[in-house]
Amino acid sequence: MESYNRDDIIFALATAWAQSALAVIRVSGEGCTKLLSTCFSRPKALMDAQNATLVHGYLTDGPDGAVLDEVVAAVYTQGHGYTAEEAVEFTCHGSLPGLRRILSCFKRLGMRNAEPGEFTFRSFLHGRMDLTQAEAVQELVAAQSERSQAMALSRLEGGLREQINATKEQLLTLLAQVEVQLDYAEDELDEFTFPREALGVLFRSIALLAGTYSVGRLYGQGARIVLAGATNAGKSTLFNLLLKQDRSIVSDIKGTTRDYIEADCLIEGIPIRLYDTAGLRESSDTLESAGIRKTEQLIGQADLVVFLVDSSEVGHIPAKDERTLIVYSKSDLFPAPKGELAISAQSGQGIKGLVTAIANRLTSGFGATGDEQVVIESERQHSLLDSAAKALERALALVDMDVPLDIVAVELGEAMQNLGELTGEVTPADILHKIFSGFCVGK
Ligand SMILES: Nc1nc2c(ncn2[C@@H]2O[C@H](COP(=O)(O)OP(=O)(O)OP(=O)(O)O)[C@@H](O)[C@H]2O)c(=O)[nH]1
Ligand SMILES: [Mg+2]
């Protein structure tokens, strides 16, 4: 990272490596327009283009070379590209051989293939976005649900950045007040009362923001739900119903599902990885027993287990706990015990209630609802906010104990350091490297 060369002109396919109607190739670095004009059918038009304008033309293999593709170039003059550098984005046709020819031509011009996340890294280096926004780019692209996409977009627009910067300013004011007290002799200063109220407000706002992680992570990264229960309880039937497709084999033969099946779906906007598993029973069949062992493993790793109990054939019922939802199936055949969750996959009765119960269970105990102005999703951000909140909490306790101010100042400084790391001002190089090489969009 320290030896990073900002002067290279870098390029990369910004869209997926797959056949499509159109594809976008992004080029960034000072002097890139001039260099690209040597393989463009209208060099002067490209060179003279105003910022953020489009130029139609043909990419060619060198000044008089073969035509590679008909393209539209979006030109960004110095300082105006996504990277805050000079940049050109070509909209080409999405033919894989065509793209390959263009990319090799760009390489021959002396430009370098961008590393994953490098455009965003440059944007960060040039101060166009802070670290929370750079992370939001990745989170936005990877969002699995509409809600997490909206949350990431708000972070990209600077929601988190603004909140952290405002907090840092208030913390700085506090620190400055403390510093004055420490720098001057007592008899030179007026009586000082520590602004405890302001510190309390800061602590609560940071703790609240840290608390949004649980909901941000749930909507961003989703949850694993395992359908378990005795053979024939109706697990595969429910699995198909929740997926809205016939994925798993259903039959009245006990032990139909042996190897588990997994699939992704959304439940109340939450991205879910759903598992249909082998029914639990005593079995002397080696293959079935192996399947049952897998079920037990999956149950151990699940965020939530939906344990189906056949209302017409009640067998073992596990103890109720926060990770297990007991659901009585086949309620059309036999009524479930009063007050219990009951469904009929045949009539659809109770399915809506089950979906709500799942969502409620997954979000229970959260300190946040997800409707907060800013919701975080990154583990890194959470741990830094948590440390900052703890430091401020310690500072509050110290103020209450009336300890010397220099001890309080250490805690305030620690919180400041955490917030600086969060936005990328004082983030260690190895962490930056990890963040930006984690981008890898479309690979
Ligand atoms: N009447 C009624 N029958 C159901 C209902 N749900 C499932 N069944 C029937 O129950 C039988 C077993 O259903 P499955 O979904 O295969 O059960 P399973 O739990 O996956 O069973 P295994 O894979 O053997 O562990 C099938 O004949 C289904 O049609 C329901 O709500 N009502
Ligand atoms: Mg089954």
C-alpha cells in the first residue's frame, strides 16, 4: 500500500464477464484520454470532449488498425471521474471475444489491469469518499435484499460519514475543553464543570448506531433456516411452498429426503438460506443415518430451526428455545394444540402467520428496527463503534468518580481514534488492503 503508484493508468471491465447486450469498460488515470485517442476513430472529438459528455465512435486496434467495436465513450476530465481522476468509460457491445480484443488492445497501449476494488481505492485516496462510503460500494453491489440495498445506498450517499463526522466534531470540542484545563494552571482558569450531559448524548448516539449492526447484518447477510422434524412431517412440502417452486421430492413414504437440499429465498425481505433435511427417526439404513447426522449438524449451525410436528402423528418435540420454532403441520387433518403455531401446506392456512413468526424470531432482541436513518452492516464498523461507545461509557463513569481530567482525556482520545479508523483517516495499511482487495466484484 505504501508504494502504491497513483500515476498508472488502470482499466477494467466494470460489468460481469458474461455475454450481454452492453458492457462497460472503465479507464482511469491522468492522460488516459490522450492515450485512448490513439485507438479511437474520432481522436479530436475524444480529446476535446467536455466533462461528463458522451462521444460516439469506434475503438480501433491502433491509429489505422482494425475496428474492434462501435462504442459510446463517457468522458470525465481531470478530477471528475468516479476515481476523482481523469477517466473514460466505454459502453461496448457485450460480446466476450469483442471485449477480449478491446482489453488486449488497452494493455498494448501500456495501461494496467485494475486490481479488484482499485477504482474505489483511488476514489478514497483522493478523498472523494471516506472508508465507510468505500465499504458501502461493496455492500451495495452485494446486497441480497431491497432493504439492505437501500441501507447501503444511504451509507454511500454519506449518511454514516456525516453522522460520524458530526460526532467527531462534538468529541473534539469536548477534548479541547479538557485540554485547556490541563494546559493552564488552576488559578488562571474559571471554575470548570465537565459537560457530562454532552458526553452522555455522544455515548448514546454511538451506542445506538453500533446497535443497528444486528439488523443491518440480518438484511445484508441473511440467515440460515433449517426445516427439521420427524419423517413425513411435511418438511419438503413446506420447503417447496416457501420457495414457490417444486424443488424437493414429496411423498408419503417415510425417509424420502436423505441428503439435505438448500436454496435461497426472501422471507419478509430477509435473505434466507433454507435447508430441507432428512427426517429424524431411528434408522438402520446406513445412508439414511448419514443423512440424519447431517441434519443434526445443520441444526447446530442454524440461526433458526423450524421444527415441524405432524399434528396427526405427534412424536418427539424438542424443548422450546430462542433458536427453535415449533410448528404443527397438516392442521387440515388434525387440529394443533391450542396456542401453538399451526400450518396446513395443503390449504395454505397458517403460512402467513408462520412467515411473520419467522421474521419476528429472527429480529427479536434487536436494539434497532432498521428504520433508523443510518444502519451499519460491516463487522469492522461495528467493532470500532462498539469500542468507541465503551470508551465513552468509561469516560462517563470516570467523570462521575471525579477523577483527574487527564484520565478522562485518555478515554475520549481512544473513542476519537476508533472513529478515525472507522472513516479511514488513521486506518492501518493492512486493514485498508483487506478492505479493498475484498471487493472483487463479478469474479
Ligand atoms: N393433508 C396434508 N398432507 C400434507 C401436508 N403437508 C405434507 N403433507 C403430506 O405428507 C406427506 C409427507 O410430506 P413430505 O413433505 O414429503 O414430508 P417430509 O417431512 O419431507 O418427509 P421426509 O422427507 O420423509 O422426512 C406427503 O404425502 C405430503 O403430501 C398438509 O399440510 N396436509
Ligand atoms: Mg422430505
